Amino acid sequence: MMPRMWEKVKKLLRWLKPGLGVKRWLGFVFAGTTLLAVGFAFFALDIYRNVPDTWWLPGLKWISLQALPRLMRVVIFGSLGLVLVIWGIVGLNRTILQPFRPPGQDVIDKLRIHRRRQDGQQIVVIGGGHGLAMLLRGLKEYTHKLTAVVTVADDGGSSGRLRESLGILPPGDLRNCLAALSNDEALLTQLFQYRFANGNEDLDGHSFGNLFISALAEITGSMESAIVESGRVLSVHGRVLPSSLQDVRLSADIVPPYTHQEVRIVGESRIPKVGGQVRRVWLEPNDPPAFPKVIKAILSADFIVVGPGSLFTSLLPNLLIPDITNAMKSSTAFKVYVSNIATQQGETDGFSCEDHLRVLDDHTNGGIFDLVVHNNRFKGDLPKTIEWVKIKDQKAINYPVYQADLLDINEPWHHDSGKLASVLMALFLERTGPLVK
């Protein structure tokens, strides 16, 4: 009996742990209860002192404990009052929170995690595609102050069709990031990512989330408002921002396989299909303005992460916007580049880590990053069309490099979101780690 009672007491005392934001409100409750008790005490004290133990109210003297010393009466009445107040508050909170409490989840643990993430660091993640969504899934466990900056150069698949027919920004990468930041709303997230197939031609290949965001853009009058409203539906903590609100196209000069003749390709989705060696990429029109909220987020960030993601079609379309690159160079944040684990067919065939960095520096005039994070585990079966991204010449890298096991065991060509987020947060908190250069 006593161990079980002690467990209940310890569970109640957890409400007093630092960081939950509960003790201040308990203080207000205690102060208010005390003042209310003082007012009532004046009335009770008059009866307590002046009403005798008469025949019509037998036992009054026994109930009031007048036979005991005054100090003991204070302790007894105070303890009973404290127990009743705590019991009432806990019961009231449990009743009020019951509809919002996930099954099997402890309220105190949920509150503690929420408060920790609310007080987390301002992190900006720049990229697009699968890599950006993966990283957001890991980082959202550490902070709610996340901003995802997403490329708007996508012109393939469902996003490209909606972009052409409705004249809106491509919603695909925006949708993926919103789903990644969703607060455990499993069914809604699955619905948002659901892709129509084998049906009506007009819907075939479209994802529900893309159509939903497009419809909201029509209703609200802007893609920005559509993203905000979609985030509310998915219970998102954090923000997803397009790198620019201007309609841009990604172009590239490529040397196709088995030729020496350079060709010009227009369209993000067409670049990997051509294959060969990508010489350079640029945006049309040149120098598009960045979305102002993106610049504000970068300048106020504590931590900026670029990558992982497709080098030419996910990362560079963001960094080719001069406002974003200049803001990154001006920012005092800790800036990290996450190198890809494997090459991408038709885009970075045969690339090493230093090749990725050389392309980034050539297109941005360098000097952006404080640190490069690179995977050092190369175990698992890769598809025949890709290979590991390794460091071939350490001296060719102009940045400090931190290496760790970042591999997803099930899909070794991708990062593990938990491993990567853990390493990034540890590096940020230390600012330096056991660097290898």
C-alpha cells in the first residue's frame, strides 16, 4: 500500500519540475486561495470562538479541535486544505484535458516536451525534395521554431501541371514539408500525401495535398495564405516558406553522355533526364527577389542547414537567389552543409563530396558554410545507377568536416532523420566537435 501511495506522490511532484510553466500558476492559485481563506477565516473564527458547545450543536468543540495546541491545529487544517486544493486542481485539469490527450500519453511528459520545443533554437533549413522533408522530421523533435525554405523551380509531375494550368507556385515540395512538420496527425498526413492513380485523366498523378493547397490559394488569394491554412489543418509547428514568389524556371548547360557538344536545357524536371555533365545552372529571370520573410528568418536564425538534397535541382535553385545567398553570408548563425550520401543519376554521377562543394562555391562565390557534415558509413546495397558520395581529396575542401554514421539502414542511399538531427543539434550546442579536416 505504501509503495503505491509513494508512487502517486512522486507522480504529483513531477508537476513541480522546472520548465513546465506550472509552478507560476500554482503560485497564483495558492495566493488566491489564501486570500479567499483569510476572508472566510474571519467569519469562521467568530463562530469558532464565540459559539458554545450547546445541546443543539453537540461535538462542536471536538470538530474544531480546540482541545489540541494551536500549532497542531494549524498544521492539521493547513494539510487538509492543501490536499483538497491539489486534488481539486489535478481532477479539474484531467477533466478539461481529457478530450485533447492522446491515448496512452502522459500529460506531464507531453507538456515537458512541448515546453522544450517551444524554447528551442531558431533553425532555418534550405533545400527541397525528399532530403528536406526527412531532415524536418528529425529536427521537429528538438524545436518548434523551424523554418523550411523551399525551391519554387519545380516544373514536373503534379506540381508542374498545376503550375501550368493555374499559374501558381509549384506546391509539391511545400506539401512534403508541411506533412513532415505535422504534429502526429497520421490520417491527415496520409490524406495530404495521397496520390490519385488509375482514375480520371484530370486527377491521375495528382496528390490530394497539391490540389488542396491549390484550392486554398484560389480561395485565400495567395500561396502564402494557402500554406499557412494548410499548416493549421495539419497541426504544423514551424513554417514552410517559398524561396521566392516569382515564377522562375531553372536552366542548365549540360554536356550529354558520349558527346562534347554543350546543350541548353530549360526546366528543372528535364535536367536529370538528359544526363551527362552539368556545367552550370541559373534561374530565369535572373536575380529574382527573395520572399521577404525568408530573408528575415535567415537573419534572425541561430542555425542554418543547407541540404541534403539534389544538388542542381533542389539546393542551387534557392542559393541562386542573390538575396538569400547575401543574407546567409551576413547572418551570424551557425551554417552547415549536409553532404548527400549517394549520387543522383543524371545529375551528380561520379561526384565526390568535394565535387558537390565545388559546384556550390562556383555558383555562390563561396564562403557560405562554417562546417560540412558527411556520412562515413558505407554499408548496404545501393541501386546500380548510383554510388556512394565519399571524400577523395581532403585538401580540396575549404571547410571543416565532421563525419558520422548518418545512414538509414532500410534505405542506405538516404539519411536517417533521427541520426542526422541528433548530430546536427549536438554540433550546434558544442559549436565545435571532434572535427576531421
